[in-house]
Amino acid sequence: MRRLLDNLYDGAAVLAALCMVGLLGMVLLSIVSRQLNFHVPGTDAYAGYLMAGAGFLALAHTLKRGEHIRVTLLLNALRGPARRALEIWALAAASALALLFAFYSARLVWQSRLFNDISTGNDATPLWIPQLAMAAGTAVLAIALLDELGLELRGHRVQGGSGEAAHNE
């Protein structure tokens, strides 16, 4: 099961990276088209969709690598059972919020598809297509947070140190 979950997080990160490459392609296409005096409709909209997709799809991988920003002022002041209780509470609250976000993101995709909602730009993209990345990213984040909660409850969660020095390249 651990390998399956890690592959899920890594797969979402790969999709996020592909979104970033696509974003680069859209920006370069937009720049080149302006320099050569031709217009490719929708490049700005697609760049925005890809940027949002990259952000949402990278959330779980970032969480599992300990790269999310955490305010640890109170947490570092606690020891033993009080610290563990605060960790469990924070992970449970984050899991509940992520599950709600995933549910409503998926619902938005469904409603956009049901109502044939399209973008207002001249590209007229069906909005459920770019919204899929948000729904998938929030669902994988919810899974990752539930995974972290389960690990914490079983006492298997690996705690990193203050990682500021390590991540301040």
C-alpha cells in the first residue's frame, strides 16, 4: 500500500511538472507569435489553466516531502502527549478541509460538464477540462493528509527537524 500511495503522489508531481512544461510552451508561443506578428488565440488562458493545474497537482507531493510552510511556534513549545495531540488535531482538521475541497472541486467539474460551461475567452474551452486538474490535485492532497494522519495515529510518522537551513538554498 505504501508503494501505491507514493506512486500516486509521484504521479501527481509528474503531471504537475508536465503542466509547468506546457506553461513554458504557452508563454514561449505567445512571445514568438507577438514577435512574428501572428496571433494564437487562447495562449493566455491555457497558460493560466496549466499554472493552476501545476499548483494543485503538486500539493500532495509537496506535503509528503515536508515542503509546505508550517507555523511551528506553538508546536515547538510543546512536548510529549500535548505535541502529539496538537499534531493529530491539525492533521484531522486539514484532512477534513481537504476532503471538503476535493468534494466541491469534483462537484464543480461535474456541474461545469452538466451545464456545458465554457470559458469567456475566444478559445471557448469547456471549463470542466482544466478544472479536472484542480479536482484531482485536491483529491490526492486529501489522500496524502489522511495518510499522514494515519501514520501519526500509528506512531510511524517521520518528523523532520526545523528544515529552514536545509531548504534555504
